[in-house]
Amino acid sequence: MTPQSLLQLTSQKCTTGCPILDRLLYGGIPCDSITEIVAESGSGKTQICLQLSLHAQLPVSHGGLAASSLYLHTEFPFPFRRLHQLCLSFRSSNAHHFPVNDNPCDRIFVQSVHTADHLLEIMSKTDPFIENSKNQVPVRLIVIDSIAALFRSDFDNTPVELKRRSSLFFKISSKLKALAKRFNLAVLVTNQVVDLVGPNEGINGLRIGNLVCLHTSGRRVCPALGLAWANCVNSRLFLSRNEEVIREENEKSNGQSCDFVKKKMRKLYVVFAPHLPESSCEFEITREGLFGVER
Amino acid sequence: MEIWRLPISASQRGKLISAGYTSLSSLSSISSSDLARELKVSESEAMNILKVASHSRGSETSNASCSIVEGAQSAWDMLHDEESLMHITTSSADLDNILGGGIRCKEVTEIGGVPGIGKTQLGIQVAVNVQIPNDFGGLGGKAIYIDTEGSFMVERAFQIAEACIEDMSEYNRFLRKDFQECKIKMLPQDILENIFYFRICSYTEQIALINYLDKFLSEHKDVKVIVVDSVTFHFRQDFDDMALRTRVLSGMALKLMNLAKRFSLAVVLLNQVTTKHTEASFQLALALGDSWSHTCTNRIVLYWNGNERYAYIDKSPSLRSASAAYSVTARGIRNSSSSCKRIKMM
């Protein structure tokens, strides 16, 4: 066994496609590590996943991984139309990197997953799949959207079942990390949130990471799957969305007046990461994708 | 007994005995400046005494040693050993204070906490700080970093190494204004080179590596700390036989303890937190169970208190229970910046 030389071990990152988000993440999603995105439904998790699957195909000089991606989805249906839309705008802004008749969607491999055991089965088949892909465009990004859906229904609330569930978390995480290390992959996992009810929150109210409490849509939430899963991921990002009332100045014919307008405020927070400080930034979702907003 | 045989003057002999040095082995681990202070003689005289003592020890046969059992040490000798042990600073003065100077060598220290509290940061900080040269109060040694989770980010280690070198230069400028020869020639790259990094992907690899460390350490005698981040991860999968898991873990802990004692290095084990369900309420406990919690010499628990990160000495044979606040900054682990920080004694 020989130690690895740290000087040759530079962690590659996959760009998110937006310079503001990349700056927050110090380059993008790191390889050889599991990054988790936690958010309630409709906050933009799938958007980020699709965007990353496309941008992973960019050459390394432009922040990508020059790679194809494996997209494992657990919630149906897979957003093919949205992927197509994002693909068009990706093509038009990055046309010089790809040949004319190329379709970036060809390099995103989609697989549906039904249960946790199914996921383990798929991962044992992923090894040879990624090995073979080295001949064409190697797979260097695995997205699991979302991991929570696999565990929300199969397990009863008894200690034995919960123990089995935790054990599965570590097994899956261990396999993912082994894959990530072997092929230098970036792994992106999305997770859902559960509500925190009442002042005495119990184990769910335990503070994990930089934020005392996660807020979205005016409610207090915490990531699903609990403390055990939190130990399995390397970094956690939180997307929040809130409706904010903003004063907008309007010029009307009879002088200036202001309207109170409801605006959707979306923010991305770093909950914990070994290489990132506590930070956050605002973002918006447009037809072209998800982009950070500098205020 | 052997002091009588030393070719030194009667007054020196008398001073040695009244100070308590009655055997040659008690003189083996003391430095000349300490001896001079204790005997109230000049440093050159003390050096002479030590030279004579080591000379006569070398020419003596083993059956002249006054230990009853081969390899046993008298408590007096052990006290001297302990006092001459160095600590690895954590770069946070408050944390160092409750630790009695820092992470201690020859002992296994377990550090546990929730995700995001700073365990990996502390591990990297210790791996960098062990390399602080002797002139600055450090051990000037190398580090072994065993990464089981993939949390080690080279760029973060580089950042912490850079900050450490900057702090040393600051210290240099304040205290050694005239000594130009103590210029810092270290670069962050040198610090990274002195960290032996191993990435482990399964529990069998982990056990194999710990077994291999014996050989590795005999070849690299300047390693002064082993950091395992984290020791738990691969053991939390389904082990059909829990008794096997306990045996494997205790075997591993024993080996690490042996390595710590034999090579005089510090072992830092980072652990995760799990919940223990007791009578419908939950309690947080370090993972790996009760039998594991007996195997480490010291245990530090990291936790959140309001908006601050705190470290609490949960178990230690020589330190008292206390907690101290610390913070994780861009430069690494530092003192907490809040104005009302206080070290709480329990």
C-alpha cells in the first residue's frame, strides 16, 4: 500500500453553468465526493441536475468533465421536455465545442429506479457500464434524483426496520464513494425535506451544519432521511424558496407611486462542505436554466 | 544505586540523590537544561553528568538494570516521559488549554460530532500543525491521514497550510527580530508532501492498512500523528455478526494503541454520531457502540451551542471535564470570535 501524493491529487470540479454559482461552490460540484441537494419540491433540484448533466459534457478547459452522465431517477415522469429545452439553449451558447449534428442528450443515460434494493442492483451493474463507456465518452457524473423517494415508504417505524434502513444508507453511500474514487466521478444526490412541527423538535431539530434551521415557503423544515444519511454525504446544499413582498417603484402619469409585488425569492445555501465556508446566494430559474443573481 | 558508580564529584552525586535521581534510567529522558535547573548547577556541568551517565549506561550489561520485569518502567521514569512529551497544537488557544497543551502523543484521542461541526477540519489542522518545526514549539514531524469517507479536499489542506506558514512568519517577526536565520523556508507544498494520504474504500482495506502501518512507521520514523477520518464509516453497514464487528474494532483499537506507544505518536480517530433511543426520548452518542467507547484514551465531543461550536472533554485520564468554544475559519481552526467566550469547568 502506498500513500497517494497530495500534490498530484487535484480535485476536479464540474461547472454548474453559471459563474456566480461556480464562485459560491469554488468551481462547481467536486469529483470523488457525494454532494447532496436538499429542497422541497418545486425548488429547482431537478433543474440543477439536468443542467449539470449537460455541462459535464463541456471540455475540461471550460470547467466541464468532457464526460457523459448517468441519471438515475426515482420520481416519475422524467422531465424529457425540459431536458430538451435546456439542451437547445446549451447547444446555442456552447456551439463551438460540439460538432454540428450533435445532440448532447445522447450523452445522458437515464435509468429509473424503484426501490433501494433495485438501486444496489443497478450499482453493481454500473461498474462494467462505466468501464465500457471509457471507449467513447466516459461517464463521470452520476445523478440520483431523488434518494429520498426510495426510502420513504418501504420501512416501518420499528427500531429493527430503522436499523436496516440506516444500514442500507451506509451500504449505498459506500458503493457510491467506491465508484466515485475508482472512476473519479462526481456524484450528485437530491433529497426532500420534512416539516418540523412544534417547539420541541426532537432528533429532527438537531442542528447539522451552518444553518440553525432551514426555512422554505415560510415553514421550518429539515432534510429527510435523518442523521444517518447526513453522515453519508460529503457536502450538503439547501435550496429555499420564499414569496417575498417587494416594493417596486412605478412611474405613472400622475407621479411616482410604488406597488407591493410578490416575488419569488430563491436562495442556495451551503449547509456543510469540507472545502466551502458558510455562504449563500440568490438564484432564478429561467427558460435557459438556473442562474445565480448578483444583488 | 548506579549513581554511586558514576565517576562524578561527591557534591554532584549528593545533589543528584537529593533531587531524586537514584538510577541511571531516570537520567535518560531529561534534558540538560532541566537537570541544571533542578540541581542548581551550571548547564555545562549538567551536560557533563548526562554524558557520563549515558556512557556508563552503554557499557553496562542488561542484568544491571533495576527493573524487576523486562520492559517494565518505574513510575518515576514514566512521569519524566510524560513531562517531556510534546503536544500537537490545534491552533485554537482555548481548545489547547482544555487539552492541556494540545493533542497528546502516545495516546489515542477520539473526536466525534455531528456532520458539519468541523471534524475533518480539525483532522487536517492537526496533520498540518504536527509539521511545525521545533523552533516554533511544534514536533517537526510528518502525518498519516487515512481518509475513509472522501472528505479530504486538497485545496482546503493547502489553504490551512498557507495560513499556518503565515502565522509562523508573524510569530517570527514578533519574537526573533534579530535572528535572520530563522526565516521560514517552508512552502505549503512542502507541508502537503509531508502528509501521507491513504484512501480506504472498505473495512477490510481499513484493517489491512492498520496492520501495514507497523512496517510503514518503522520505515518513516518521523511520522508523529495518525489521523483516521472517519473510523466509523465502513463499520456501519450490515455486519451480520455484531460480535465479529466488536472483535474487529477492538483488535484495531489495540493495534493503534500499540503504534502510539511504540512510535511515540498521537493517534486521532474521528467518529460519527448516532442516536440512542432511551425510553421514548433520544440521546446522541458516538457511533460504534459501548465497547468501542472504552478503547480510546481520550474522547472529545464537538457540538453546537447556540451559534457557536464547542468542544467538550468527555473522557480523559488526566484532563478535567471542560468545554471550550472554537471556530472554523478560512485559515483553519481558530479561537471563537465571540466576545463572551469562556472556558466552562464542569
